[in-house]
Amino acid sequence: MRLWQNPASPFARKVRMVIRETGLTARVEEIATAVSPVSPNADLAKYNPLVKIPALQTDGGDVLYDSSVICEYLDTQHAVTRIVPDGAARWNALRLQSLCDGILDASVLCRYETAVRPEQYRWNDWVQGQFGKIRNGLDALAAEAPAWGAQFNIGQIGAACVLGYLDFRFADENWRGSRPQLAQWYESVKTRASMVATAPV
Ligand code: BEZ
């Protein structure tokens, strides 16, 4: 399999963590891919019409996107504990993944708005609106983190990617300040081999 990814992308990190948590590292070639909202990557455009990473080419030649679809596919390719659980736990894990994807969508949009968009076009009220979503989402994660225990399914992997991305791009946000239980949970997972190997650069 081939994975187009960028080492700064939190969505690519989610997939890269799943690869490592499920022992699939030797089966996936990771292709570092430059991405830009204004000059689409011509090579990636041949495989994903949205020109977004992550995108995964299966051994059969199909190309899958986005990160949640890729993670579900990877879960069919290994024989260890499922990353997307079956039964009743499935819906809670998928909901948690969606919550984390939404926080990441808002975070990446803020990153582009504050670091890429020319200064004269920036819109502070819009950025604050996105930060409202990020903070509400973090409060929701903080409320449920004490119940996670040792679980590390697609929901917790998403949460780890959210917190890692905020530390990477928005360290001034101090998300830990009012959310000590979420901070405690993050401390307990950030030294996992899958986290260390995929730390953003
Ligand atoms: C970033 O540099 O923050 C970034 C890179 C690729 C995708 C998303 C975010």
C-alpha cells in the first residue's frame, strides 16, 4: 500500500498512528507530500481529485480517502485488536472520531487563516468563531476522558492527534489550563510508540 501524507498533518497522523498500532508498518510505503491550499500538488491530483492528504492506494490499486475511510480500510488488513470496535462500542468510537475530526478541521482552517492568508485579508471574528468550536470540542473531550481508561481505539487516537496538533501549532492556547483531566490522559498516551514515531514536524 502507498500513503500520501505530510508530517505536519494531524489527519495523516491519525492514519499513520493506526498503521503503527495495528502492526501494518512494513506493508505501507509513506510518501511525504507537500500540500498548499493555493498551489495543488500535481502528483497527488492524479490520485485524489480533492488533492488532499491523507490518501491511500491499496495493493489492488484503488485510492481511498479521507482519513476515516482509510482507517476503516486498514482495520480490515490486520489480525490484532480492532481500531474501530464492533457492536455498541462502534458508534461511540465513530462519534468521538467525528468530534475530533471537527476540532481538527477548525484548527487547520485557523492555521491557514493565521499563517498562510495574506495579512490584509485576515478576518479575526471568523478565527474566533473557529476557536469557539475548538474550545467547545475540547470541553467535550475533557468531560469524557476520565471514562476512557486504557482504551485506545479510533476515538482516542483522534483525541491524541487533536492535542498533539494544538501543542504543535497553537501552543499559546493553553488547552490544559482548564482541563486537567484531559491533560492527565494526554500525558498517559503521549509516550506510546505510535505517538512518538508520528510526532509532527
Ligand atoms: C500544518 O502545517 O499545520 C498542516 C500541514 C498539512 C495539513 C494540515 C496542516
